[in-house]
Amino acid sequence: MVKRVVQDKFPTEQVRCALDALPDTMDASTNPPDPNELYVVLGHERALDPNSALVVGDRGSGKSFWSAALNSPVTRGLIHAQLPRLHLDRVETSWGFSVSSRNEDHPSRRVLQRLQRKYPAEDIWRAVVLRQLARRYGQPLPGEDWAEVVGWVADHPEQEERLLNRISGGLAKAGKRHLVIFDALDRTGSDWQAIRELVRGLLQVCLDLKGQPAIDAKVFLRPDLWEDPTIWQFPDSSKLHHGRVILEWRRTDLYGLLWHWLCNHGDGAEAYRHWLHVAYRLSFQPTEAGDHQVYPIPPNLRQDEELQQAVLHDMATRYMGRNPRRGRTYTWLPNHLADAKGQVSPRSFLIAVRDAQRATHGKGYAEVLHWEGIKAGVQSASLIRVRELREDYPWIQTVLEPLNGQTVPCLDTDIEHRWRDADTLATIERDRTATVSAEHSAHAAPDNERVYLAPHALAGATAERPEQALIEELRRIGVIRRVDNMRVDIPDLFRVAAAIGRRGGVRPIR
């Protein structure tokens, strides 16, 4: 059992202020994270390794966060200080694709659409890689706009390969590597057919770059795209497919992220580090990151669940009720924030803790986190998680609204009947058709806005039971899990915000 070395006054007000400052959400962005907010998850080492070409992660798992962190010299240096085996001090990076429509390193979605009408996707991505490398390393490349560069690559494959080899050889001789990072690939097109073609072409380029000594590509991909068999229809694709890295957050990682925030954010960070040193003999060594001084948390606070529980009990009720039968707070919180795959988004976790603190303080409890406040925090996290999900899957609200008042677990047919009564599939098709029409009109969505993509499983589907295909789509993205062959369940993370009931569960928001 972990015991405090000395009894001392816990810095309650400082911790409350730090938790209150947790952000509402962390939108996907090319802006590098604040070094003080960069928690290097040791289990994500393979995902950050330049040798790992393909990283798969659900919404909120950290794809855009890590891609932006790798693209900043300051945060890349901070990662290198904690994971020196990756040799990121020898790596230069650039964007191959991102959420930004103003990045000169890559074409926007609308430019990609025009290029696709004339050129194969593989030639487009080879041009993207070559153009930015040639500019950075002083090599001439014909053409200025994207159509000229892609056209030259398509018409001069031998010269393109020689130029790429020359750049790669020069980097290798200097002991350097260049990593081209691709994120937000679901924004490359306005329909699934275009996206599939572009992703397949990009993966072919990634495989080819495996033969280069000093040029690498790293692709951050959504699970629904990785599971799409059509993007893997090219020779030797299994070399990439089987080598993928999945971004996952263990329970210790989530609490480690929380301790990192408290030890590095706000005026109370020093007081909290002092408390941990006095109470548990934990020592902190600063790491320099640009003009910042960051304090990585000690290894045992990252990995030792017994220590993490003891530290949590300093500020939270031990149980989720008046007795142990209600569950331990340490395990209850991440369990009730997990999706159907058992994964917890770090965003959801931090939002739940922040709003739990606010609810606890508002009710006048002495603890920083009381069990009643924690349940309110889970409700808040559920609302925000569903809102975030709508950004990636704009049809999700159309699918969840008819399930208001349903109790889970339930039969597949219970859900299918509600969808038929609400004409859900027809609504999705109308929204998809309206988007396609808009894309072919003068009112097309700007590059920096998401276009409406229908459920991946319904794109071109001719299934006799499209509702069953939709259930499988929800299972794929972690909204639904199977209890058995006939019944499905919806985890609290989505159930609460959708006003779906469960006996004994967190109360849904009506």
C-alpha cells in the first residue's frame, strides 16, 4: 500500500484553478501544442517513430495532436528528450496534407479534386512529396502551380525518381532524415470514391518511400478508412497494412496526462509538485523546450496504478457512492468514458474531470472531486463527445435522435424499427444528395469546411438490410458494441447525451 511520507496541507485551491483551466475541446489544427501541455505517452513511442508509416486512431485519440507536435521543432525536441531512441533530433518534417487549406506544402481539397480529373492519385502525392523536398533542399523543379508539378511528375517518372534519390542521398550523407506527415485524409475529397482513390494512391507512395534511406512518410488514418478493403488493392499492400500502429490510451496514460497538467499548468503547478515531493517523495527534473521549462512526471507516477490511486484519493472521493459497492473512483471514471471498443479519448477524460470539479465546488463539497460531481462530469463529457463526433460523422445526430428514450441493451430490430419510423436512411440520402449538388454548384463548401460524407458502410451499398449495415458502421466507429448475435449496447459516453436509458447507469440527459 502506498502511504504518504508526511501529512501536509493539500493545495486544494491551486488544483481547482488548474482543473478549471482545462480547455473545452482541442480542435484539430496544424498549430503545435503548447510545450507545457505535451505529455509524451510512452506507449505511443511506435506511433511517433519515423519508421512507422501508418498510425490508426479514433477521433480524439491524438492523431492531429501528434502530427502537429512532430511538425514543430520545439515539441519535436521535447519528444526527443524523453524518447531519445527515435533520434528525432536528426529529423526534419513537413506537411503532406493537413486540415489547413492555406498550407503551401500541399494542395487543398478543391485543388485535389481538379487534379484527380486528369492525373492518378499516386502521381499527385509523388508531386506533393517531391515539390516540398526540392524547395527545402535546393533542387530545381519545373513548374510553380500544382497542375504543372503533377504534370511534370506524371510525364517524367525517370527524372522524378532520380531527383528524389539525389535528395535522399544528400540527407543520408548528412546524417539527416525528412518525414512527410499526412493527417485529416477524410478531408481530401467530397465523396468516398474520391477519398478512397487518394488514400490508396498515398499508401502506394508510402510503400515506395520505404526504399529511400532518408525520406519517410507518416500517415494518420481513421479506423473506417483503414478497415476499407478497397484502399488496399495494390501489390504488397500487406506490408503497410500489417505494420500499422494503433493509438490507444491505457488507464495509467489518462491519469498520467492529468498529473502532467497539474504539474505544469498555472501558478499552482509548483505548489502541486511540492506536495507530491513532500507526500510521496516524487522528484521532478525540468526539461528545456525552447523558452519553456517543462516538468515531465516521474516514471512511477506514469505507470504505478497503486500510486496513481493514492494520489487521486488526495483530491477525490475514494468510491462512487457511500460504500465500495458503488465502485472505485479510479476505475469507474475511465470505464464510464470508454467507447464501445473500450477506448477513452483523453479529451473526454479531461473534460469530465474539469466539469466534475466545477460541479463538486458548486455543491460546496470539501473534496476537489466528489462522486456526485464526477457523474455530472461524465454527462458533460458525453455531450461534448457527441458534438465532436458530428464533426467527423455529420450523420451521427440523424442516427442517434430516433433512439431517444430507447433502453439498452436491446435487439437490433428495436433500433431498426425506430430508424424506419423516423425515415432515417432517407434523411441521410437527402443530406448526401444535397451536398453533392452543392459541390457542383457555385455554392461549394470552402476548403476549410467539412463536407457531408454519408456513412462509410452505405457508400455504394446495395445490402438488403441497409439498417444492419448502419449498425455495423456504428460498431466500427465505437458507438455500438455487440452483446450477442441479436442484441447491441451503447456505452455511457454516447448513451447519456442521446437520452438513451440503462438500468443502474449514469442518468441520461433529457
